[in-house]
Amino acid sequence: MGNAHDGPRAVIFDLDGVLVDSEPLHVQAWRVLFEREGISVSDEEFAMGIGMADTEWISLILARRGRQADPQWWREAKSEVFRDILARGLRPFPGAVDLVERLAGEFKLGVASNSLRETIETALRVLGIRERFAAVVGADDLENYKPHPEAYLKAAAALGVPPTRCTVIEDSPLGIQAAKAAGMRCAAITTTLPAEKLGGADLIVPSLEETETLINFARGEE
């Protein structure tokens, strides 16, 4: 455990699949849009997109079908559908709000996600925890998406905390890679994928309800 003079510590959350149970809502939004555009996408292809930026995933899906389209158009069209679904169907994962409230008294908090900033802001407001986060980094703030470390490095810079004193909470291999590439410790939760898919993390827990374990990990305690 570090001494007080080492400076503040930070905890940076991914959003989808970590704080909010939104992965099914993303799939629902894509299905609505694909049906409108006459495209059929398999469950396997949706699973491939976990942790990927929308523009990268849709480029892959369209390329597989020999279709050329503007990924930005698809992202914006999907975001319109998703906003409506989000307002009606968003729910936090068990323990998410309690963990954020517990951490807020001791750590600087941030969110770094491949989702659009507007989506992140909406989700945090719906959960009633927006004011707890001093830094929010979304896809529209980035040139490079996860697994590139840019999202986490930008969040750390905005919080004014060195990467080595930041803890990331993630749910996907791409997110874990991004956190480790940023020089941060990473805890993974098995809300989206099983533990065997998250082997790159420093700590794996079943949910955010493992409050004491996660707080102690964020403190640098083993």
C-alpha cells in the first residue's frame, strides 16, 4: 500500500458490460438497424464485436458481405436507435452504484469507453452517478480505439493521476489489453465473458458486488 505522499489514486471504468448491462441493448439496436437495411448478422458475429468500436465492427461486418458503406453513417444511425432503447431499458449491474459511491470518497473516478461520449453521459445520468466521475472519455474523443491504450491514458491525464496509480475495471480482452498497454493494473469481471477469456487481467471477480476485494485491489493491496 502506497504512502499518502505518493499522491491520489484513480479507478477508471469501462462502461458497457461493466457499469451497465448494455451489451444486449447494443445488439438490439444493431438488429433493428440491420433488419431495416436487409442484413442478417449471426450471434457469433455479434460476439466478435464485444469491446470493439462500432465503426471497426461494422466495417468488418460489411466487408464480409462485400458491401461498401460509410462506417460513420452506420454508427450514427445505430446511435439514434440505441438512444431510444437506452432510455427505456438501461439497468446497472448489481453492486455498480454502491461500488462507485464507496470509491468516490477515496479515489478519483473516470470512465473510458469505445462508446460515444453522449451514450456514456446518458448512462451515468440515468444511474444518478454522473457527478462522481471527473473524467469521461468516449469514442469521439479518440483517434485509436481499444485495445490501443489511448482511452485510458486520456482518462488518467484528465484525472491528473499517473497511469501506475490507476486501476481499470474491464469485462473484455480488448479492454484488458488497453489497460495493460497503458501501464495500469486491471481487474476484470465475468459479466460478459467467462474467466478463462480474461486471463490478461491482474484480478478476476464475478461481479462488482465484490466491493471490498475491488477496493483493496484499487488501493494496491494484494
